[in-house]
Amino acid sequence: MKKKFDLHKFYYDWWKSVDKIILLLIIFLFSLGLFFSLVSTSLIASDKLNTNSYYFFLKHLIFILISLAIFIFFSSLEKTKLIKICIFLFFLSFIALLMVPIFGTEVKGSRRWIDIGTLPRFQPIEILKPFFIVLVAVILSSNYLSKIYAKYLLSFIVALPVILLLINQPDIGQTTLIVLTWFSLIFVSGVNLFIFFSFFTIIGIFLSYLVLFVPKFFYIKKRILSFIDPNTGNNYQSERASEAIINGGFFGRGLGEGKLNSKIPEAHTDYIVSVISEEFGIILVILIMFVYLFLAFTIAKKIDDENDNLVKLILTGSISILLIQTYIHFGVNIRILPTTGMTLPFISYGGSSIVGTAMLSGIILNLTKRTVSNL
């Protein structure tokens, strides 16, 4: 006779097995994102824009609630089933990425989003990223391929079409993120350093060639040149972001007193750190940076105790993509990197980014669980 499924016991076991510190850090970061979404789009902050003051916040709240369900779903799956679902979803999201040139909506010269009928507009690469990590980790830890260089080649075959599709959009920021994440997985898998740096150099030369000599990517060249010499291009957004950070000082100008929201349309996405710094001060921004680092450190400790090579690679890739994306976002805001349009994981406004981060967080929480039998 088939045993009846006990939902209460299932989630009780889930609660007992999850790492409470990682869970609380993830929920804390999502909560910060929800709070700052309210602040950066509320009536106090946007009354000068004459817009619906709570539209963006309510939309963000809906995506947070959807993401919470996704987060719990991925974190509660059995490990083998999780891997299979992630591989299936990689190919599904890759198909969506293939559809971008056909159904994509062009914004400021880039075609990165799919907008079909009444469905919400979404960015396929944000959904694909966590599953890309899982698939590459599966390939690199596979027992079916005995030669390590065959594994590297197969993982490169997986990464290459994703990179080419991103270059075509064009989206050099996400391209760089995917390339660096792939490199991090290759590096920790024990690759020969000569081969590693040769690959790194070849891809670096290829991307540099695109930026310098292909007309489609001249806008990136202009951003880099204007970053090096502000007098050579339009630095309006980055200059306003820097001013916001300076004006905020150590403790900020106060809730709703920031000016950046009315000066930059994408302030609550690409420049959320500057918004936070202007209103709450650089001290809070530094504390948020430490939360990200502490989350990465906590996951890294789990990796050190893990014996399964597949789990180690997935968690390493997850830490890498979170830290690299966070570094790029902070770097753009404080002007140590050229503008890329990169969101801050957990905190920036954006449905695709929130959902993708929730999927990645669910995978992380799943693979850092303890087995109930050992409790």
C-alpha cells in the first residue's frame, strides 16, 4: 500500500536539516531588497516624479513572494532530483535565450529581454545562470568521462553558445560574469595552470577585439574610454551616482532625502548601492558588503566539510557568481569599473534577477543541508 505523503513532516524535516545561518542571511538580504525598493520608489522618494508611488514596490513584493516559493521548492528537493531538474531547466532557459533575437525587446541598443503578449518581460540569462553552474559542475565531476581535458572541452562547448548569444545582444557585463564563473569552476577542478591562463588570455583577446574593432560594441569602447578619461564621453549616470555617495557621507542624508532617484531612471536597479549610500550612509553599505562576505564564508566552510565533488563544484560556482556580480555592481557604483548595468543580487529591483537569485539560493541551501537521519 502506498504510503501517504505527510506535508507537515516533510517541511519539519526540511527545517531541521537546513543551515539556519545561511537561511537567515538569504532572507535578510531579500528583506533588505524589499525595504530599499520601498524607499527608492515610495511617495517620499518619488513625489517629485509624479508617479504611482508604490507601483514598483508592489511589483517587487510580488516577485519576492514568488521567489520565496521557488526558493523553498529548490531547497527541499532530494539532491538527485534537484540535479536532474536543474539540467532540464538549463536547456529550457537556453531555448529562451535563443529566442531573444526573435522575440526580444530592444532597450537602449541592447536586446536582452523577452516580451511575449501579456506575460511579464523577463531576461533569460538571469534564469539560466544557476543552472549553467550546475550543468558545468556535473560535466567536470562526471565519472563517464575519464579524461579531464575531455571534461574541459565539453564544458567549453556548453559555455560557448551562451557566451556568443550574450555577445550578440550585446551584453558584455553578463558575458564577463559567465566567463569568469566558468573559469572559477575550471580552476578549482584542478586544471593545469598553463592551460588555464592560456584560455584566459585567448578569451580576453577575443573580447578586447570585439570591443575595439567591431562597430556593434563601440558603445562599450566609449564607456571604457570615458571611464579612463571622463572628458571623452557622457558620464552623467556614474557622476550622479558618485555625487550621491559623497553627499550621503558616513550616515546618510536621511530616509527619502536622496536625490539620485529623480536623476537616474535605473537608480533602483543598476545604482541601488548609491541610493542606499545617499540616504543611509556609507557605513550601512560597508555592513551590507560584510553580509555578502559572511554568506560566502559560511558556504565556503560547508565546501571544506563536503566530500562530494559535484556538490563542492556547484557551491564554489555559486559563491563565485554571487561575489563576482556583487563586486561588479559595487565597482560600477564607486567608479572603479566602467558602467555595465549589473544588478546587485538579492537587493536590486528586477523580477528576472530576483527569481534567478532565488533559484541559486535554493540550490545553495539544498546542498548545504544536513541529512535528517544524522540529526
